[in-house]
Amino acid sequence: MGSFSPLKQNLEFLKNKFSQYYKSNSLELPERFARREYAFILFGGKGMIRHIGFDKKTRFVDFISNRTPCHVYYSSAYYKNPDAPTMQEKNWMGAELIFDLDSDHLPNAEKLSYTEQLSLVKDEFDKLVNDFLLNDFGFDKKFVELYFSGGRGYHCHVNDPKILSMDSNERREVVDYITGRDLKDSLVFQDHATGKKEYGRRAFPSGKTLKMPKPDEPGWKGRISRGIVEIVNEIKNSKYPIEKLKEYGVKEQDAEKLLTDLSEDRINRIKQGNLDQSKSIRKFFLNNALRKTAVLMSAGETDEPVTCDVKRLIRLPGSLHGKTGLKVVQIKLNELNDFDPLNDAVVFSDEPLKTNLQKDFNITMKGEDFKLKSGEQEIPAFLAVFLVARGLGNII
């Protein structure tokens, strides 16, 4: 490999490592294996090889062993003719409901370390699975499968037979509910009279307040209420409430006014379920409670979430991610909180390898803290694969 350019040498190194993995590990293939489309990206290849079907699992294994792909995908959809060259000819039969949460959906993700991104996106994923899919939608746990993507996020597959035939518009409604899109104040809060004034024989409301739902109410009503109380407690308990409000995107001048409006009496009324009619308070809490409790499923308003796509390609469980060398790992529902991708998705050995790092880099993998300086380093194979795959170093 010494005569190769750094790029070719890196590709050859990664391909050899991936080849060793695939020859030593059998992949668990999806249900209705022969009805899926498969797609691959090869090391050094241009574009994706797709519209491939396998009628026998041995042929799939042979393909993986002989071609050693950089990325492996399969369709969330079932087809009568999965290897047909056009989508129309494939003849769609149904599709699983797929949720793909990635760290690039997070605000200011580019300012976070890889480890911080993984932690925050797992929080969003936990919210999606437990608050929405299992609680609000009531999916049976046996139909819900969780996976670490091998890269920067998590996938959830819902294969309940009742949802397989849903079209894109129906799936978009699921996304709209989970993200709180177009959620109206009037659906969650109600105006209540706070007193009466009598004019002759008739009585009229003398004031009004916005009544919050009880925190234990189902769906968005309880969720928004819990979010508001949580925000109030964060601000009240913060040593630096102005800075806390800035974290919520409030400008300093507005933050000072909001704190002035947010008196102790008003805080107590909010906790009792009465959202004060101060315009600044009402706008702040409604917007941020929604932001806090909804799930970030796309990078922006115009970015179509994976869930709406009835012909989506998703990473194959057990395969390796070509940009990290980490494994696409299935996670049991009761083990999500304890799952650590930088330990549980690492597959390569700790054999020492020489790597030339392009810049200083810190990370914890396999329970070991690495504080690396740029230049030549001898590091474990699992970390060398990770850094080379991410373009942060060259194998020597």
C-alpha cells in the first residue's frame, strides 16, 4: 500500500477491514427478504448501485463477500418485482413506517462534537418512540424496532400490518402530529372568565385568563402543559435567568421584559394551570413548549422527512456505515437509555495501527478516553477505522 496516494491507501485499508468483518459475520436479513430492493455504494465507486433483488440469501451473501460495499441499503417497501429498473415496474405492495432521526436535524449541530450530537439525537429518538409511537399512537411494542444508524442518528421501523398500505399523505399526517405542525392554541388552551361585572340584570366577564390543560391529560394538551411547567422551573431555578432565556432564542432586551412580567404571582398561576394573558408571556411559552416537546424530524420546514417516503431505502441492520466504520445495531426497547454507540456499535479490534491525524481530536471509544494530537499516532484499529472513514486521518 505504500506506493498508493493517501486517498487510495485509505480506501484500500477500509475495504480490507470491511471485508474482514463481512466474511466473519452473518447479517440478519429483513422479513420478506425476496420482496425488497437492495442498493449499495462501493469503495471508490461513483453513485449508488440499486434496483437489485435477491431470490436467495446465499446470493446476497456472495455479493457482499465479493464486492465489499461501503454502504448497504434495503427498501422499506415490498415489491412484486424488486429488481425492476423503474419504480412503476416494481409494483409496490406496501411499506414499513420508517423514522430516521439524524443529528443534522438539531439546531447548531455543527457546533457540537460527534459525541454531543449522538447524545442529543438519542434524547429526541427516545421522545419519538416512547412519547409518541408507544404512548399517543399506541403501537404494539412487538411491531416497533429500534436501530442505531451507524452514523449520526437512529432509525425506528414500525411494521404493524395496519400501516403497511398507508400512502405518503397519510404518513405525512403522522409526521405533522409528531412535529406539532399547525398546532393551534385554541385546540390546547381555553379562555376562562376570571370575574363578572353586572350591568342592570345582565352579568359580563370582567377579565379572562388562558386555561392550561392538566399535565396528565393525553396527547398534545398534557404535553404542552408539562413543557410549560418545565420551562418555568428552568427559568425560576436558574442562577442566570437572562442567559437561560437567551438559550431559548429570546433577545436580551425581550428577556429582561419577560422576566419583569414573569412575577412570582404569575409563576404560581401558571403552575395552577392559568397562563397569564401578558402577550410576551403567552407567545414565549406556547412557542417554546411546542419546540421543547415536539420531535425534530427534518433539517428544516422544506425538508421532507423520511417517514413520508413509501419507497425509502434504509441501512441494513448489521451492516457497516462507510463514514464511521460503526455497525448498524438493533436496540431493545428497554435498553435504549443505556445504549452507547461508541461502545456498542464498535466492531473492530484494538490492534495498534499507525495513523497520521490531520488535527487534534478527542473522543471516548470502548470506554477509553483518547486525546490525540495532530500528526503520526499509534491507535487501536477501531479508532483508526473511525478517523480514516471520517476523513480525519490517513492510514500509514
